[in-house]
Amino acid sequence: MKIRRALVSVSDKTGLDALVRGLTDLGVEILSTGGTATAIEGLGVPVTRVEAVTGQPEILGGRVKTLHPKIHGGILAREDLPEDQADMAASGIEGIDLVCVNLYPFEAYLAKRGISDDELVEQIDIGGPAMVRASAKNHQRVTILTAPDQYESVLAELTASGGEVSAATRRHLAGRAFELTAAYDAAIASWLTDADTEFPAQIVMAFRREFDVSYGENPHQRGAYYIQRGARSHLLSRVEKLHGKDLSFNNLLDLEGGRNLLAEFELPACVIIKHNNPCGVAVGQDVLQAYIAARDCDPVSAYGGVIVVNRQVDPELAELLASTFIEVLLAPGYDPAALVALTRKPNTRIMRNDERRRNNPGELDLRRVAGGLLVQDRDTESEERDAMHVVTARHPSEGEWGDLLFAWRVAKHVKSNAIILARDLVTVGIGAGQMSRVDSVRLSIQKATVPIPGAVLASDAFFPFADGPEAAVAAGVKAIIQPGGSIRDEEVIAGADRAGLSMVFTGRRHFRH
């Protein structure tokens, strides 16, 4: 089917010059609208404005341009149906064989700071998606282009075939077109409903592939990183890789865990992640002190870990980091001399994080199960001290309170059953992912690299029996923070009182499966 007439209306003018010149050289008449028509005229390429075809000028400030029977009839008419051809002749409608449309940049505006709802509404395209969908529906006759990366191959096919596009190409492009409109609508729906308090009747999301990774969790699995359409920020938004190998699937998982945990602290802090669990967390007077303390919590596990810090990396810290094996380092900035030291190792992934926006607190946590999703609110809340209750005769000292609150925030980000030993705002031992809570206590004690006496303990859920606290007391723990809520709470509290232990109930658990 020879391309005789094309409608071109694009927000993104990338590749427009080559496209319209190529179509014109093939004898194709070009129709266009508004700014696109002006741009084509500026190139010296003949163009017919849509209002000359419809007899109707643009109205409502450009909201209505192409919503007209002479446009949509020209797109949707079936060439092999006599009734359609009769309707076309009666209404003076000419066929349109190729449509090139990309949509208003709604998502780009959504990502900007300080954009009002009224400004965003004006970036919701109506005529564009209508033409895209009409063209894709009628792909047996019409070729639909929706992205600049499609122009070159289609022009090459037109040139090679004498002005025709194959049925296979038209079908492929139609699929891309419906992907675009579905994703576009999903982004808008997500924005409009992000303040809703109820779970939606339907979850409509779309994700754009950002890049492939070398493999998934294991070499025999394929992997890729996708970004949700319409999200104001994402894991790598405003993050720049300054040096090193490409990020892997597991690097991305660990970066997510590290960034979420680091967000709990405003003072200089360091988080070291290994296999999606923190193996060392510390708050310090500066980030150098925080790193050393976090590393020394479990130096064996820290080797080859993902490290995230919330202060600029200076030359002294860089030299220390460069002396060991690191998978990924994420920081808000680097001293130039620090980069010189860090880049001596060719593979270390050095990332600069310029993202200052918080994640949307209403964002849902989605987990894939066979044929469906499990959906829950994200566990973003942290209990404050004034909402907690001391349930033992002995109350924590002020220093113990600081360590308890620190350990409690870390526990939320450790896989359950989670037990955190901490002292002086540094993790001393971490017990993660055990099926028995008392085993997590024993593991945290076993992992400790410094003497435990004087440390505090945080448990992400209640102790079902007194054996867990008893093991902690035997190791020298002086205070425990836990949610409470066990049928044996009184037994556990009584045991703590006998040992002279302070125990705090938070009233809320933080499982992380």
C-alpha cells in the first residue's frame, strides 16, 4: 500500500528534518498542525496545515485541532470496504496513509519541581492519543510512527519498496503505538489517584525499560531495569555513575535497601549492604568515622559490599575505601582528590546521588506472586520515643534511649526475624533472616566483633518466649526494644525485671520478608 499522504504532529522534534524531507522526496503530501507545521515550514519543506483540510481553525487554545471527521475519517477508512469509500466521497474526505505523532510531555512535566496541577492538566494530550489509537486500529492500511527511533528504518523501507510499508512492519508499529498510549494513560491515572486512601479497584501501571543488565540474580537469568511511567522519582533518578562497570541486578537491589535505610538518618551516617541486608550501620561525628564503625561491625561481610553515605566523600575516606573491594559506592558528592583515589580501581561503581526528593509516602509496595500481586502500604513510618512505653522497673538511660531508637530504625530494614545489637549509634551485631527469633539473637551475638556488655537490642517483632531476652542478658545486653504483643509478655517482662534489664514496647512490628 503506497504512502501518499502523511499527517505529522510531534511535540518531540528530534529527527523531524530527516523524516519530512525523506517523505517529500518520496512524493508524500504532508499535513501538520500548529508548532510542527511552523517547524516544517522553517525547513523549507512543503506542508498543508490541518485547518486547510478541515475548514476549522484550532480552538480552545489548541485543545482541539485534529478532532474532526476529515482527519479521523481519513485515518480510519477501510480501503477495501465500498461503504467506507462511499462515505469518504460523500464527505470529501481523503485518506491518510501514515501518521507520525508523539505526545505532550506529561511525564517530563510531572518530574519537574514546582509544577502546578493546572500546568500538568494542560500536558494531558487528547488529540494525539486519539490519532495514535485510530492509526494503530487501522494498521492494515495505516502506518503509525510514535517515536523518532522508528523514522530511519521506515524511511529505508519506503525507499527500498517504492513507497510501501509491509504488513509486518505496520503491525509491529501498531503494537508500539498501543504500548505508548497505555503507558501514557497509566502515568496520568497514577498521578490523579496518588492521594487516594483506598486501594484502587484496578492497579494500572506502566514501566519503561531503562537498560538491560548483564543477567538477573544468577547468570542463567535475564535481567533489566524498568522505570515506572509517571513516577516523580525512582531508584536512579538524579543519580550519575561517575566510574566503573555497569550496575548489576543485585547491585540495584542492594542500592534500594541501602538508600531506604540511610534515609532514616540526618546525622552523618554510613550503611553497608550485602545480599540485601545491612551488615554494618553507623552514625558518627563525620562520615569517615561512620564508615569505619559500620565496616568494623562485620568486616568480613563488608568486603565486596554496597556502601551508601549521606555526606561528601573526602580524600581521607576515599583512600580508605580504595584500599578494599567495593561493589558500589553511593554518595551525594566527591572531593576531586577523592575521585582520583577511588578511580584507581577500574571496576568500582562510583555513583553520585543528587536526588533530594523523598519517595511518595503513598506509594504502594507490590510483590509479584504467580499470576498476581500482593499489595500493601510501604513501611515508611518510624515510631517516636513519646509513643513508646517502658514496661520494666528500670528505665533506659539517655544514652541507651539513643541506641534503642537507632537500633529500632535499623531493624525495620533487616530481613525477619531481625535482631540488632547496637552501642554508641553503631551496629555491633546483626542477626537476619532466621526462622527462629532466638536463633537470630544467638547469631547477632556470634557476629559481634566487639564486647557486647552495655549494648542494646532491637527486635523487629515480639519475643514469643523469654529465651531470646535471656540469651541477650547473658551476653551483657542492658536494654531491649521490641513491639510487645505476645501472650507471654508478662513472662518476658518479669524475666527482664529479674535481670535488671530495661525493656521498651513500641506497639508496632516491622517484619521484612
